[in-house]
Amino acid sequence: MSKYTKSTLQKLESIFEHLDYKVRYEKGNFQSGYCIVEDRKVVVINKFFDLEGRVQTMLDILLNMDFDIASLDESLQSFLNRLLAKSAANQ
């Protein structure tokens, strides 16, 4: 049983959208399972990842991005904080 839902994935996609990043799922040779094209603000994630892999990859990307969480609306801030705390507890 996955610890994440389709709703979790959609909310993460919404966070990237608020940060002006486009999320694409494609096949390719990704060492880490994803690629970030900074100058175009595009995140490409391995399309063969399952739901949990996609969510975990997006969390990894967000943890390595430099952005102001205050730029997100309150509901997305709260969601992201809960998700990051849950992810840290599972590590």
C-alpha cells in the first residue's frame, strides 16, 4: 500500500506550478530519475516511476530548490510542511 495518493501528486504538481515550473513525465536516461532545466523552469521526471516514486522525486527536488515557501498560499504551505515532516519521519 502506497503512503501517497493521487491527490498528493496533484498538490505537488500545483506547488511546482505556483513556482512557475512545468512538470513533465518522459522517458530518458536519468541518473537520479529526474532532470531540471533551470533556464526553462522545467522539471522532467522519469515516466516509468510509480506514484510513490513520483511524489518522492518531487519532494527531493523541492528540498534542493531555493524558493520562499511564503510565496505559496497557506493551504499549500501547510500541505508541504506536513508532507516534508512525514517524509523526514520515514527516513
